Amino acid sequence: NQAIINPALINKFDENDDFSFALNVGVFASDKDGMIDALDAAQEALDKLESNPAPSAADVTDANTKLSNMSGKIVQIDAGTSVLIGIPNKSLPVAFVIKGKASIGTEFTYDPTDAGRLAAIDAGVNCGGAGPVCTQDDLRSTLGACALGMAEAGLMFGYKVSNLELGATFKAQQIELYSYSERVANSDAADVIDEDQFKTSNSGFNVDLGATMRLGGNGQYVVAGTIENLIPQSFDGPNKQLNGVDTGIPTSYDMKPVLTAAVGYNNGWLKAEANMDLTERAGYDLLADTQFARVGLEFSAGRHLHLRTGYRVDTKDNVSSVITGGIGITPWDRFNIDLSGMIGEG
């Protein structure tokens, strides 16, 4: 299971193991800037303008303030899944690995000219010149969205020399990049996926490396390191959009190697680990760069029940810090079921 993160861990298996299958699915959402709460407050103020029969300058000011307060706030959602099918053996452990992940970011940008439109909505008149009564559909503020999707398939190999374990994953990659911006009244998330002009598809090849050294009389101390995406690459994305119009300004995703170092301790019933990204994880478009530090504890009651807790923080302070908790069970020593959840600051 953990070999998905560090391929060197494919070397660790029991004597009677002859097959391994692992499936992981996870979703993480970050609203560090409080955009969702700000959106609810702004929508409530806008609805009040449209439904209030008595025009109010205070209501216009309130709606304008709440709308402008949303500007620059970002919501990010990450989702991923992985499958590992392994064949343990002492000479050369091997596994087939499939991974998929997607990161989606949305950002609201306030248009100052909407102040006049808010006043027109409140007064029940048109937005200037001839036309119907001004409504929320006439607002010019925009919602930008971007997405980075990646699918990987590859072979993982392990090799062990004394207390040093090595591993490598050779993988083919498919990278999908999306970038889109439209007036809030016109935005439709489905358009981002369906319209080819808002996305590009790229393919590549890369390598993940891992190493683990076990120290102490019983190998209870562990020092490890990984390099994710050893080969630096740059992929072209679609041009930036503004109100649904192509600006001619290209986007790009720079895939950089991510180095992570870890230390751990395991005495059979207690497992403790701390790891940290030594280099940043590149973002794309609205998705900011991140660099994580993590600590975790696992308490085991024999081989069949495990309780876990952990904490993760982005040292660049671009996404929410989270506390995690989980449980793992191993019925009849044949398969593992792991369930976990997380809670954070936003």
C-alpha cells in the first residue's frame, strides 16, 4: 500500500505472501480563504437587493462590499485513486501500478463597474440605456477555473541489499490541462470539460525512485527518501480566457522533481513517522505551489487492527492544514481495509 508513495517499500513483505493488491481512493478540499462562506454571504446580499421593494443605499453598499471581498479567494479540490498489483519475491519484487489524480481550482474576480449595476438592481431599473430591468445576470465579475489531471501507468521494481531497500517505478503519463474564465452569470462547469479550446492533452514518461534504510538491532529505526518525477518536463496548456475570450496568453505546467525525506520508528505496536518535501510541488494556473510537512502515528493491536492519526501542513501556506484519523483492519490476514478522514481549517 505505502509502496505507491515510496517504491522501495515493495521489498517489505511476509514470507508466505505471493500476491498483493491495493486500492486507494481519496478526496481533499481546501477553502483556506473562506470563499464558500463569502459566496453565501454575497448571494444572500444580492437576493436581498432583488427582493427588497424599497431601494436602500445601505443594501447596495453591503452587497458591493461582500462581492468585492470575494475577489482573489480560491477554492481547491484534489482527488486521486491508485491501484497496485504486486508479485513479491526475494530476487526482484515487481508490481503493476495505475494512478490517477486531479486538482481543480476556482477563483472569483470582482469587476468594480458592478457597483453601478448593483445600484440598478436595487432600484429596479435597467443597467444603463434601453433594456430590461437589471438583474444578477448582468454582473460582470468573473469566475476563473483551472484543472490539472494526470493518469499514470507503470511497472515498479524493488531490490534489497542488507538493510538498504531500493525501488523504482517507470511510468507513462497522460496530462490534461484546463483553463477557463467567464462572467459568473454565464459560467458553466460542463463547458470547461466539453470545449477543446479550454484544454490540452499531453503525454510523457517519467521515473519515481525510493530508498529505505533500516537501522537498529531489529530494524526499528527507518530513514527514507523519494524522488517523484525524476525527469523535469514542461507541458503546454490552453491560453488564458477572460470572459470566455481567448487572451492569447498561454499557460504551462512545469513538472519538477519532488524530493521527500522521512524518518520513522516501529516497535511492532507503535509506528511513528515524519516526512517533509525538500522541494516544492509545482502548481498550475490558479493552483499554487505547495510544499508539505507531515507527521503520523499508528497504534497496532497485533496484525489485525491499526489506529492512525496524523497532521499535514503546507509550509508555503497555500492550502489548508489538516488533521487525519483512520482505522485499518486485516481480516484473516488475507487483505487490508483502510478507512480514513480528515478535518482542517477550511
